[in-house]
Amino acid sequence: SDPGLVERARAAKAALGDRVFVLGHHYQRDEVIEFADVTGDSFKLAQQAAARPDAEFIVFCGVHFMAESADILTTPDQQVVLPDLAAGCSMADMAVLGQVEDCWDALVELGIAGTTVPVTYMNSSADIKGFVGRNGGVVCTSSNAKRALDWAFERGEKVLFLPDQHLGRNTAVLEMGLTLDDCVLYDPHKKNGGLTAEQLTNAKMILWRGHCSVHGRFTLENVQEVRRQRPDVNVLVHPECRHEVVQAADYVGSTEYIIRALDAAEPGSSWAIGTELNLVRRLANAHPDKEVMFLEKTVCYCSTMNRIDLPHLVWSLEELVAGRVPNQITVDADTSRHARTALDRMLALP
Ligand code: CIZ
Ligand code: SF4
């Protein structure tokens, strides 16, 4: 990266000292990760932000819903900065509050809302987390989705799972013994989700029709192809991948799980990883004694994560040095309170 920009980032960080805390998501570019005080997945970063009440500014190198979660979990005095406001998440954008309210109205109409518990993946807007908190539901991550679903099924007969159909289906079918027939797919662009009253009434899992544009690209053919080339390969994928990909893989787990699995892997072992490419490249560099490959042939970055680059980070830090707070992310008090309820229920899961 540009040596001038590297120098400017260093100088601005030094000028701010402990007043700023820079968080870097695992899918961020190397040039950004270099300046992160801590790296992690969305859950770990939210916890880290909350653990730094003395930092005036949290610069969140990640995407919008993560910065919102940081704002919800930090004190009112702390300000959360997203270096590029265009860093959204296509999956989170697939569940808009009005659509989810329409869905809920349909369930009320059918008399089944009272026995339905909403569960939302961390990768959703603060509005959706607020909706879930208000309606007796819980947030989950890719590491605790099973525990969140167990919690929900202790409180209701069915779950409305938002917004990632794959995490919902994979957890229900591969970890909880539900069948594919227990799950229905609710399409927010169709009336009643494109489902009949009978389908909605009989389903145990109502899966929102959302997916990750990065993890959704891995196919069963990718798994078969890498196994043909390297019969001894270990295929390790994220649960945001499609059901048939996860079924065909050897291991499935969150980003933090993938990192730990590589740390624990035998020297000389061979790994094909189905997750975002910035992370896979860093893992390959960190483990020269193991063969670490990308599960796909084509380049597969998260384009919105990649919007945060060194120029945007430098600009944000220099604005803070100049006494201005750029691109501040705030969640209104009412939404924040209900979203916090849903997040706290997750944090209290056994
Ligand atoms: O796909 C993502 O964006 C993930 C896994 C985010 C996170 O850190 O939970
Ligand atoms: Fe959203 Fe997928 Fe990008 Fe994660 S990797 S921020 S889920 S689009």
C-alpha cells in the first residue's frame, strides 16, 4: 500500500492515542488490518467495543450492521465511526423492517404469531434486532445458532429465522434433527411470502429468503472438484454456505472456528476453505506448513467489506484528529433498547 498513507495512518493513530480504538473484521483488507487494535468476527468485535468504555471513538472497519451493534453496546458518550458509509451488507439489506412487520402481520392473521419466536442472525440491521427484541426473540451468531434455536423452541412451537436462510436451515437440519420439510422459505417480495396458510401453519422453521452473496457462491461442484484434485483435503466451510455445500464439507463453523481449526491442524495437512478471500489469504500466509486453498476458482471478496480501504481509514482518523467525527453511526434510543434486549438474551444463553 501507499507508503505516504501508511505514514499518515500511523501519525493520526499516534496523535489520538487511547482516545481511539480501531476494530478490524476478519474480512477486511490487509492494509486496514495492519492498523486494527483488535481483529475478530462481528460478535467478538461487538464485545471488544463494549469492553473499551474509555475510548471516545470506535472506528469500525467492517460493515454497517456491525457498527450499529457497537453503538448499541457502548456507552452514550462513545462515538462509532464507519470509514465508508457505503459499507453495507447485502444480506442484512434483504430484511427490511416493513417487510418483517408484514410477515408478522400475516402470522397474526393466521393465529400463529403467539407461538412463533423470532430469531435474527447478528448480520441484520438494528431495526430488525429491535423488532426481534420487542417480540420476545433473540439474536444469534454462527457460533451459537443452535443454542439460540433451542432457547426459542423452549418458548414457542415455531421460529421465524432472519435473514439468512442458509444458517437457519443448516442449523435446524444438521444440528437439531429437523427435516427439510419442517422448513419453509418466506419470500418477502411475495404476498404471504409466497406460502399457503397451511404451509405457514405446519412449518417449524420459517426461513427468511436472505443469503450472503459471498458464501452463497460456493457450490457442491466446488467441493467435488477439490476432492478430485486432493483426495486427502479437509473441506471447511462457513454455515452461511448453501445446505448441500455444508452437507458435503468435512467441517463447518464460524469465522473464529475456522481460524482455530487451522491453528490446530497438522503440519502438511491440506485445507480447502469456503469463506471470504481476504481471510483465506491471511490464513494461507499464517500457515506456510499447511496447504490452505480457497474453495472457489474465482475471486470472492465481500465487495462492501472491501470498500473500507486505507484511504478511507486515513481520512476518518485525520478527521478525528481535526476534531470532527465523520460518518458517525447512531441507533435511536427506542430501537437500541429493544435490540439490546435481544442481544442480552443471546449473551445469557447457556
Ligand atoms: O459473513 C459474515 O459477514 C460474517 C461471518 C460476519 C461475522 O463476523 O459474523
Ligand atoms: Fe454481508 Fe456476506 Fe459481506 Fe458478511 S460476507 S458482510 S454476510 S455480504
